[in-house]
Amino acid sequence: MKATIVALPGDGIGPEVMASAMEVLSVIADQFGHELTIQQHLIGGAALDETGQALPTATLDACRQADGVLLGAVGGPKWQDPDINKRPESGLLQLRAALGLFANLRPVVPLNSMHDASPLKSDRLTGVDIMVVRELTGGIYFGDKTEGVDVAEDVCRYTREEVTRIVRVAAELARQRKGHLTSVDKSNVLATSRLWRAVTTQIMADEFPDVTLEHLLVDAAAMHLIARPGNFDVMVTENMFGDILTDEASMLVGSMGLLPSASLGADGGNARRAGLYEPIHGSAPDIAGKGIANPCGMIASVAMMLRHSLGLEKEAAATELAIKLALDGGARTADLASSRQTLNTQQMGQRIIRHLTDG
Ligand code: IPM
Ligand code: MG
């Protein structure tokens, strides 16, 4: 097939992990006979430096035309402007909103061979397979803001429609998996959470009677994620809770550097749909430029793009298997504390590519 992919390396370790992901993608394209055109564009701090905008028009236009968009990371200590529009993160938030990417899928699946990398006891990790579905274009991230020296305000707002569409995405996934959905809110305190809970309860009763529904308050959910991670199947939650809980969940897998994500819009009934794919880790300024970042989350994000935007399931599975075989074989970057030999970003990418080319 022919497809156009936009690569947005961004800031910090973004360009480093993107370089590895590009190598993997070109191997996949060669092996499976696809013609992929890669266009690189600016976003975040890199874009601010060059153009004065965190999301330049040229970048947004290219993303709108693309079959899939890959993003490394945005942000860093260099860009701390009090004006929100002059911060790298606003580029990413604008992109998510402009493309209508309301559904953020973050799979959390610890490998047996990686249990030693998690601070949790191994017996808690066996069988853990969680899909966190984070609402991505609403809530406190996007409400009105006022910012003064002595008082500041962030409005948290959700509509029935916004809750409905994300719950449907999560419930459909649960139906294809173990048939269990956990909805996370703070309905004992927040009005938006009471709407969230009421709408979720109704949608599930009306449209998904075959999927079991559990409601958890977010503070309890944070605890249960550690206490009984094996009991979760699909977890659906609002924007900020999903941001926080997925950083926590990454510790089940061993490192933030391992986790991918897919941000999707409405599918309109198509198997192929536009999406933005990024690791859940940030720009990691403390290790940027050293070439030691873990590229696995970025490469796993490529796999998610192959699956969800290009409809290439075989290629996606091959990529995921290559990552698993590399890790099973003991390949470790510095974030995965281990006595074994530590690989740098490029070497880790090569180890994954070796498993792709060896069959
Ligand atoms: C994430 C990141 C972003 C978010 C930042 C960089 C704006 O933490 O994708 O999890 O908060 O959504
Ligand atoms: Mg985050």
C-alpha cells in the first residue's frame, strides 16, 4: 500500500526515539512491500524556536492530509513562557483538538520477562492486561483559564456528548476483550464527574448490557491499580485523571519508556482512520541528547499506527513481537534497571530490527 506519514520529533528525547522508530518503520515497509512517504515537521519548542508558533500552520496542514501522525515528545525547561500559547505543550494540545482526537488508547501489558523492572511484586503482574481509554479533548485541559499573580482558574467542563462518545469507544473495546469496563471519576466532589457517571451508567445499560460496569473514584482507582492490577480490563476516564493514572500504570510495565499510545477520532465506519501516535513519556530533558532514551514506547506507537490508521494488522503484530523478543532476550536501556549490559537508543532499535529481519 501507499501511505503518507507525518513525523513530528519535537523536543528533548523526541528526535532520538523518533530516529529509531523511523528505522523500524522503513524495515517494515521494505519487508511487507509498502511505499511509505515520510514528511517531517516541527512541533513544540522546536517549532517555537523556528517559527514562533508551537503548532505551525504547515504542520497542522500536513497532519490533516496524512494517513498517520507520529509524535516524539514536546516540552523542556527552555520554554517556560507564562503565555500558554508560547509553551511547547500547547502545540500538542492544539493538534489533538484540531484533529478531533478525543480517544486516547494506552495499553498497559507487562511482559513476563520484564517483571524485574517493575517495583511491584511479580505475582501481582501475572496476567495484567489493561487498556486505559483516556478522554483527550475535553475537561480541565481545555476549559477557560485565567491566570493572575494572586489567583488563577482552570474550568473543567464536560458535555453529555463528549462522555457518550468516549464511553462507546471504551465499551466497544471491552466487548472485544474480557467484557469488563471500569469507569473512573470523582463523583463525590466534582459536578463533571457526576455527569460522567450518570451518562456512563445509562449508555452501558442501554447499549452494552453484555459488558460489566464498575465505577471507581479516582483516588481509589490509583490504589487499586497497584493492589489488584490483574482485575482490570478496560478503564475509561476523563482527560486529567487518565494522564495521571497512565504514568502510574507504566510502573506495572517497568518504565514509562515502554508505553505507546494512540489518539483517535471518530472512525466514521472506516477501518483506516487518522490518528496521532506517541509514547506516553515526555521529553525527558535530564537525559536528552545523550542517546540513551528507550525507543520501545515510540516503536510500539508505530505498531499502533500500523494497526489503527493503516489497517496493517500483520505488520503491527510483527513489530510488537520484535519488541517483545528483544526485551525477552535481555535487551535493556538505562531506564530498565538491570545488571545486564545496557543498550543505547540506537542499539535497542537495532536489536528490535534484528528480530524483524531474522524472521
Ligand atoms: C501526555 C503528556 C501531555 C498531556 C503533556 C505533554 C501536555 O503528559 O500525553 O500524557 O498531559 O496530555
Ligand atoms: Mg502524561
